[in-house]
Amino acid sequence: MVDVIGGPSLPQERKLVTSIPGPKSQELLARKNAAVAAGVGVALPVSIVAAGGGVMVDADGNSLVDLGSGIAVTGVGNAAPAVVEAVTNQVQQFTHTCFTVTPYEGYVEVAEKLNAVTPGDHEKRSALFNSGAEAVENAIKIARHFTKKNAVVVFDHAYHGRTNLTMGMTAKNMPYKDGFGPFAPEVYRVPTSYPYRDGMTGAEAAANTISAIEKQVGANNLAAIIIEPIQGEGGFIAPAEGFLPALQEWSTKNNVVFILDEVQTGFARTGDLFAANFEGVVPDLVTTAKGIAGGLPLSAVTGRAEIMDSAHAGGLGGTYTGSPISCAAALATIETYEKENLTERAREIGAIITEFFTELQKTDDRIGDIRGRGAMQAVELVESGSTKPNPALTSALAKFAGENGVILLTCGTYGNVVRFLPPLSISDELLRDGLSVVAEGLKANA
């Protein structure tokens, strides 16, 4: 037994005592199918009862290596001690008032912290919400109100959420959009930078994008450009150097609000507190969620004071936005990132993953591309001898990993990307063990 950052004392090892899923997990799955709407799917049908460090333990006693972090949420680990203490203390004080009825200090403290740590040294304001999609919707609301313009530009391979507006902003049809339309108007999609597939420099890709915006939308109609600094669900696509700065520069010149969606990339995940910092990009607005509060629901829009303050009183908010419990968790979570130097840990994790697959790629040309930053890494799988996407191998690999005790997530517009999002509390030994299972899966599906 070892004490780990991120939860109770759990053996940090992969251990299978039943097949996956085991009988108790299968019982829960049967109950799920009888009680939960069919549209709520699961990637791996195991019933989790404990988690910490880099493992998740199911009801059957299996210990699985966590390479997903609940989709980049539990960066500090599951049930991180500081988060547990902060949440416990807050629950004992009060659970809810609704900040827009009677405010409380925790909300203000989180806003102050976000204003301090997000990119740029300009005067900022923040507003808190519940989910990444809700933050994105509100960022668009704010940008439209400020500019008095309506159009919004989004990108190929983008993912921004599952609400009506954010579905329209999301590129991938299945499973996110199919049959759920019509979607909100005035959303325009343009090309992005995808170095593995387009072969363009950042400057070339930006010129292509800006040309499309000017010809198809027009700067005079455009309220905002919103982009993920590394596209998440679209395939962990990191744009070529220079692409994001060029878009920011064009936006500033044309009175267009430049929004970075850092819902998945934010909070140490990429090896910096925010992915924008790698090229010194300073967005007008930034949306955050996922890793912000150690697993509790919280999101935010942070940005230039003059833009954020343009919305009228009562125009922003919601019953549960900025929950006092989530705010307590967020303050403890951000403190943990800083105290434990988890940005550096993310870089160490990224180096291990990159080295592992770079070596493997020498003997397996189905590993088409290895990309990402920090502990947000991906492998794009292709047909041997080509760049044709290989979704069948990707699906088989995720299935093999799950059956052998590794939680592995996939993504990508073409369904051919394996993504690695381990908690930053994972040990090197456990990470390498999880990666070895992935390598075994590639061999088994040769």
C-alpha cells in the first residue's frame, strides 16, 4: 500500500482477478440498461468503487490503469487529499445559496485566481458555470453582445459540446449531432491546421483559414473566432507553429473576439498551466472546465474586462453556476497543481509516452503520427503503408486494453486516434505498464 496524490491508499498496480467486465460490473450494466437512457453510452462497462494515483478499482476487485482521467478531469488524481478536505469543510458550512441570490467568497476567490493565472496581464473578469459546453455558450453570448455582430467561426475537427449551439459548433456528426438538429444559425466552419495531413506551415494554414473567413463570412459580420489550442475530440491535433498567433493578430485587427477553448487543454494538462502559453497567445476570452476542480462540475469564462463587463446585469449566471462546493474544490485543485509542480510532471509523462511510441513506430508503420503536448498525447493509427485512417484497429486496441486492465480512450474525426490522458499523479512504473498493454494490443491485432 502506498499513499498517492489523488486518493486513498491503493496499491499502484494493474491486477485482474476476473475477466473484464466482472460479474458485479455486469450486474450494474444490466441495471444501467434497465434504468438509464440508451443514449448514455459507456466506453468500458466496469463499476468503479475506488480510485487514486493512477488506478481505478472496480466492484469485482480488479485494479485498472487509468489512462483517461475521466476525459482530462482528474489531473490531480481522484479524491486528491486537499480537494477532499476543502469539499468536506464546505459541505459542513453550506451546500448552496445561488450566487446570483446571495453571493459567497469562494466564487469570488476562484474568479480572482482565474484572472491571475490565465494568459495575459491585462485587467480581467471571470464568470463561473457548470460545464465546458455552458462556458462556450456564454463566451459566444458575451462576444456577440460586445461586438454587436452575430457570426461565429469554428474549425474542422472541432469539438465544443453537446448543447444545441455547441453541437452546431462541433464538427463530428456521430455520435454528437446525428438526428439532433436543426442547429443554431450563424456558425461557419473553416479549415484548421492539421500538420500530419495538410503538410502546411502555420503561416500557410493561417493564410488559408483567413482567406476562407474573409470570403465566406466577412470580418464585418464576425463576432468571434473560437478554437481549441489543441483539438481534443477531433484527434488531439496540435496546429503548426505560428497558426494561432496569426489568427489572434487578424482577430485583433478586425474587431473580432478571439476565444480559446481550453476546456480540455487547461490546468497543467499540456505541460503548462494553459496551452496558449506555448506560443505566447493571449486570447480575448478563454473557456475552462474539466481539470479545474478535481472532478466536481465547474467551468468558467475569463477575459478582458471590457468584453466581460459588456453583458448587462442578470445576463450571465444560473442556479448552480459557481457552486460553493465546486469552488472549494477548484481552489484546492489549482493549489495542488502549483504546490506539486504538476506542469513539470505533465512534461515528464509526455516524454515517456512520446519515447515509447517513437520506438514502437520503427517496427510498426500503422503508427502514423505521434503528437501532443505534456500529458495530452495521441497516436494516429493508419493502414500499413499509407495514411488511410484505421478505425478498426483503433477500436480493437481500446477493447484489448480494457480487457487487460487499461482504461484507454479513442477520438478523432476518422475514429482512428488513441488518446492518452493519464492523471498527473500516475507513477512512471504504472504508466509504462499501461503502455506495454497497448503495445501488446498492437501485436495481437497485427
